[in-house]
Amino acid sequence: LVILIVNQLVIVILFVLFINVSSFLLNNKLSIDNIVKISNFNSLESTQSVNQNIIISNVCKSSTRLQMGLFDSLFGKKATASASHILVSGKDARSLLLQLKQDISKSKNVEESFAKAARQYSSCPSAKNGGSLGNFSQGQMVPAFDKVVFKEALKTVHGPVSTPFGEHLIYISERSE
């Protein structure tokens, strides 16, 4: 009886996830080909890595996020945060970001200076919004990015942080536990 209940629960969870992912892809007019182009995959990656790349790519591409919350009452609500980033890639990315971090940290208004630098230097489409990624839940970003956003101090510049997308400076505006 327990096995039957567990099997039925797994089927329901898989069905709900399928519906949410399908809806997300349709709402954002994404196909597997577009996801591959957005994420710049050169080789087959693990499912977890692919999912994380899709989510961060979509956050950068359209500042939207998959809103689930269906199981919050069962598993508890995940922490959320609001952050901005500056994404730079290339061989000099790290040194550029270290210099930017130093310059931004000396500013009287760090948040405003960060947004200005993001507009000027970031290669992510979020640059037009001062690098703002909006609100997102823990686990939606690639692990290195997620770790900084949900563990480090607020209202300060962190990084450079390396991800498959390049090097990031991260400014965390707020976080709920």
C-alpha cells in the first residue's frame, strides 16, 4: 500500500513538473534549439547543469523566472534574493572585474555605481537594467553564483565569481530566509 501511494505521488510530481516546464517553454517561446543557442553548449552536460544553465540564461535573456511554489507547503518555502551582476568573459575578465570592484567599493553610493558599471561593462542583457536579475529562489542559479547570493553579506560587491558563463561581480540587494 505504501509503495502504491509513493508511486502515485511520484507520478503526480512528474506530471506537475512536466506541465510547469512545458508552460514555461511555451510562455517564453523557447525550443530546445534556442536553449542550446542561449546556453552555448559545446558538449552534452548533465541534466542538473543543463537545467541551471537554462534558468540563468533565461534570467539574463528576459528577466523572467519559473514560478513553482506548488510544493511550498510540503517542503517549506525556499529563500529568495534580489541581486545584480556584471558578467564579463575573456582572458582579462578577472582583472577588469577586480578593478571595477575596487572602484565601485570606493563610491559613496555603491548600488548606483554598480548599476552604472553593469550598463557599461556587462555582456548580459540584464546590463540595460543595471545588471538587475530581479527576485529569484535559492537553487535557480548555477551553484557558484547561488552560494554567494545566499551566503554572503548584503549591500556589498562580491567576486569575481567564476561560472560557465564567465566571471561575475555580484551585488545582493535583499534576501529572505
